[in-house]
Amino acid sequence: MQNSFYKWVPDWRGWVLPILVILAWDAMSRLDANHAYAFASLGQIWDGVVGLCQSGELLVNVHASVQRALTGLLLGASAGFLVGSLVAVSRTANILITPIYHAIRQVPLLGLVPLFALWFGNGDTSKLIVVSLSAFYPVVLSTFEGMWQVDRKFNEVGQVYRLSRWQIYRRITLPAALPQVFTGFSLALAFAWLATIGSELLFTAGAGLGNLMMNAQEASRMDVLIIVTFVIGVLGYLMSLLIKLASAHLFKWRQVH
Amino acid sequence: MTRDWKQFLLFLISPLLLLLVWWWVAAAGWYSDDILVSPAAVWATLEELIANGELALHLKASFFRLLTGFGLGAVAGVLFGIWMAISPRVEAFALPLFQGLRQVPTIALIPILILLLGVDEIFKVIIVTKAAFLTVALAAYDATKGVSKNYFEVARIYHLPKTTLYRKLIVPAITPPVFTGLRIAFSRSWTILVAAELLAADSGIGQMMQLGREMFRLDVVMVGVVITGLVGFSIDKLFKWAEIRLIPWPAAAKA
């Protein structure tokens, strides 16, 4: 009991470095006019928080980014699940899809930005495609591997019981692969969030935290940049925490083995 | 061997089909040149960019940033990661900050760094260094933490000197996972560099693509996409090849 209590009291030593960094930052901003311009003081950052909240700017852009990340995640992960299943189940699909999948995956995702900009414009469509792709890649891989590794014996049992191919997939392959599919899904969430911010930085049209940052950079608003970066980190952390909790809840049955 | 060849040839079918469809659709002339260019035009542009030395210039600029940034970040990362795993004091002070920093995608730091450092060379090197450092440091930390406690106990019982402890136990045990960390860090560094060059650069493969985008030169953009893909792929393969050559022993048993 005592041990678990102490676990929840954070070690004071962990706070030293972050606080030092913040103090050093604040000190830099007070050096002279030049530094005050480059580094935002704590007071300025606080004023920035109040300003962004009052104008509703923060909320609008958080909403746009989170919505984009989740929509892209849903689209990309569903497509990834379908393609991954197909490649695992059908040899023909494997031969046709695998080489193209691996070839396209080599290109750094954000390296595709100029191409998508020419094809789909500079706004929401292109952003959504980048985010969906980022979620697509890991789910294809984890779905395929999860289903590929299902014990052949299980499939043989299915054949003995004269189950159809669909029934074997639905009753045997899919449930056995589900935990790994979910691992890919949680990876996809992290990638989707990264791709959301990245695509918003590179496609200048529309709303989003990345767009808010680019505008702040052009206006030399360091306070806004610091706040938005912090918000991006917190949101990313919360989303991954949510996935972790969901995974623990969904796959309780697995720990019985 | 023959089976491998058969497999290889089968895997060529769909890329060749794709190329054929691409070539055919482009030749049919349904789309304008800034939407779709033929594979032949992309090839011609590639030859032109090689001939006039432009591609070499961009690649040189990109590689310089990549290697400098990655080199700095990786060396510092390995050392710091091991230090943080071995010393409880360093761990207590630094790990929370590390875990916090990890939550922020490196790409989100680009605007702040541009504002602080400008768009010069130093900005691109630092963003790559940061990406490499954090990834490698965490890999080295996890790897060292993963070395079985039993080994350390045996070392203590035998009063193994510190240098022997490092040379015979820690380094061999953590090399395989650290190498994997280096490989991942390198591909992340490459991605982040291309993104940084797209946003702000006067040279580099990313800037070449960005210029192509602004001038509606789809052929230049396509060449850039293929080259970035090839570079990423080759580096990844190089790391995997080196991993097999340099590390003959398998990963150690986990704690």
C-alpha cells in the first residue's frame, strides 16, 4: 500500500530541469529589447493564453486539428484494415499489392506534400489525404502480420468443421489477429497526429493548430508558438492515453492465457 | 534460389502494370501537364537535373545537414541514454523532461526554431540533431535498462572493473537494440529534414520540390519524390546490412 502511494507522489528532482529551463527562458526575455522580441516572457505567454482563449482562436483550431486527425485516422485505418486483411487472406492480392505498398511507403510522408499540393490543392483535401495515409501504413502492416501469424492449426480446425473461407476469416483469423490490429491502430493514432500538425504547417490554407503556428511565426509571436506547441503535446499525450486505456479494457480477455 | 527468383518476378508484375497504366493515361492526353506528366518526361527531367549538376548540388546540401545533424544527435544520444540508465540520479533529474519532450512531435518545433535561429543552415542542422538525439537517447536508455539485473550482479560479485563492465557487458548487450534505434532515428531525421527544407531553405532536395510546386513543374516534383524515396530506402537497407555484418551476436535475453 505504501509503495503504491509513493508511486503517485512525483519525485521532486524531476521538476528541477523543467523549471530551470523555464526560468532561463524568462531571464533571456528580460535581457534587452532584442531578446524580448525573440523570447516571450512568462507574462507575455500568459497574456497570450488569455487572448487566444477569449478570441476563441485556440478552440477553433484545436477543433479543426483534432477533427482532422480523427477523420484521417478513421479513413486510413479502415482502408488499412481492408487492404491488410486482403493481402493476408489472398495470395493474388499479396503479389499485386505488397510491392506497390512497400515502394510508396519509402517516400517520407511529408515529401509527398508538393505532389499533393499540385494534385489536390493547398487546403483540407490534401491535409486529409496526408493524415489518412499516415494512419494507413501501420494498420496495413499490423493487420497483415497479425493475420499471417495466426496458428495454422486453428485454420485446419476450421477446415475440419467445413467452415467457408469467410467463416474462417470471421470466426478464427480476425479474432486471433485483433490485438495486433489494435497495436497498429494505436501507432496509427500517433502518426496521424504528427501528420496533422505537419500537413497543417505545409498546406497553408484553412484552420488548424499548424496553421495557427505558421501565422504566429510570420507575425513573430513567440508566445503563441509556445502555447500552441504545448497544446499539441498535451493533446497528443491525451489521445495516446485514451487508446492505451481502451486497449487495456478491450483486450482483458487476452491476459487470461 | 529459383523460388526466390520466381517470387521476385511475380512481385514485379504490379509495379510494371502501374507504370504501363501511368504511361498510357499520360499519352492519352486526358490531363494537363501540371496534373499528370508521362514517365518519359519525368525521366528526361531527371537526366537534365543530373546533367546540369542541380540534383547533385541539392543532394550535397541535404546530405551535409543530415549527416552533421544525425552524427551530433546520435553520438550525444547514445552517451546520454546510457548515462541516464546507469545513474539513478541523472535518471531522476532528466527522465521526466525527456518524457515530456517526447510528447511534442519534432515537426511542431520548426516554427519556434525558425523564429529563434532564422532559416539559415544552423536551423536545419539543429532540427535534425534534435530528432536524432531524442530517438537514440531513449533507445539507448531502454536498451541499457533492459540488460538483465543478473548480469550486473554477477559482475559485482566478481568485482569486475568498470571498464570491463562496459566493454564486456553493457556495450555488447545494448548494441543490437541501439542499432535499431539508430536506424529509426535516421529515417526520422530524413523525414524531418525534407519537411524543414520544404518550409525554409535555399537548397536541398526539399527545396527543389518546393520550387517545383511553386512553378507548377510536376516533373521536378516527381523526380524529388522518387529521389527522397530512394534515399530513405537505401539508407534503411544500408543500416540493415551493416547490422548483420557488424553485430554477429544475437540480442541478449531481456530482464
